[in-house]
Amino acid sequence: MSALGQHRGLLGTSAVVFFASAITTVLWCGSMSSMPGMEMPGGWTMSMAWMRMPGQSWLGAAATFIGMWAVMMVAMMLPAFLPMLMRYRATVGRAAGARLGQLTMIVSAAYFTVWTACGAAVFPLGLALAEIAMRIPAVSHAVPAATGVVVLVAGVLQFTAWKQQQLACCRAASPGTLRSGAMSAWRYGLRLGLHCLRCCAGHTAALLVIGVMDLKSMAVVMAAITAERLAPAGQKVARLIGVLIIAIGAYQIATGYPAW
């Protein structure tokens, strides 16, 4: 049986999950985009992602953001994560036997738990920065240039040895020797999630400052992450992406392009 044939069920389930999460993300971004953000000094608009809906508590706003962040990460990261999941199944498949489906779910849950925790950390940070920008006009005026700096640094990060090391871990041909137990699957999923989180740190930072609810930005970031993970020359692709990100950051700094 071919490699794809061995994972037919996984591929079918992944396709359903991907399209469901993508459609949910599109609908959410569409509903949020229909609400005008707050015009800020400096010529930029505060995203609704950092604001409460009328009558909504901060806890409710945080829960909404984290929930939608988790769904968005499934849509963005699943294409890059799927080959790693297939390698895991190929490694433990014979020993796992009938438990393979359960272990696959545990690895996936652990992986996306890491990304959900990232969203939980991002929300209060974004909220604090938004509050500072609303209270201090000088900070608000500096946001467009600061956005460009963050994007520029994200591009430079693509050329570092640290980035290449994390990318190599995500692209590894084999996960090595693994036990077929539930705890081993959970730990492995967490390890994969942490590698991916570190590998995508620059992409994630750029997405957050350019516009976490911008569908075009999400699509571009997803394509960049998937390309550097799956393309034959992943390191070269990562550097090429770095050049493009640096160019965008330099343009934003030079023009004061308002993006957040």
C-alpha cells in the first residue's frame, strides 16, 4: 500500500477539519471586519480584536479571542503539521495497533494546545499595548513605524542559525524512536508544537502587527510556513521569504504605512 493509502483516513479527516476551521475563520474575520475599528493618532486603525463587544466582559473578550485564535491556528498550521503527523503514525503504527487513531488525536491535541496557549499569552499583551496606545498619543504616532521594525526583525530572523535549527527539527525525516503510549504521544505533540512555535515566531509576530484579522495576511503567512516546511530546499525558501519580509518592513518604516 502506498504511503498516502496508509494515511487515507487521516487525510480525509484533516481535509474536513481544515475546511471547517478555514470557513469559521473567514466568517469570524468577516463579521469583525464589518465593525469599524478605532481611528488612532498616527493614521492607523485599532483592530476590533483588541476591543470588547458592547456589554462583553474582558473575560468574555479573552475567551472569544483565544477560541478564534485556536480555530485560526488549525487552519493555518494544519498543512505544515500534517506531514509530521504522518511520520509519527508511520513510526508507531505497528506497535500502536488499534490505538493508532487515539494516539494521533492525542498528538494533535497537544500540538494545538501549544498554539492555544500562545493565543492566551498574546491577548493580554496586545490588550496592554492597545491601552497604552489609546492613552499616550506619542505611542500611537509611533505604531506604524514600530510595526515596520517588528516586520523587519521577523525577516532578519529567517537568516539566523536558530531559525534554521528549528526549521530542521520541523522538517526531520523521522521522529526517531517513540513509544506508543498516550503520555509519550502527548509529550511528542507538545514537543512538535514548541518547535513549530519557535520556528514560526517571526511569521506570527508579523501577522499580529500587520493585522491578525486580515485574511490576505493569514493566507500569505500560511503559504510561507507551508512552503518552508515542505519545499525540497526549505532553508533556501526560508531565506527567500526573509528577503520579502525585510522588504515589506523597510517599506513600512520608510512610508509609515499604517498596519495593525
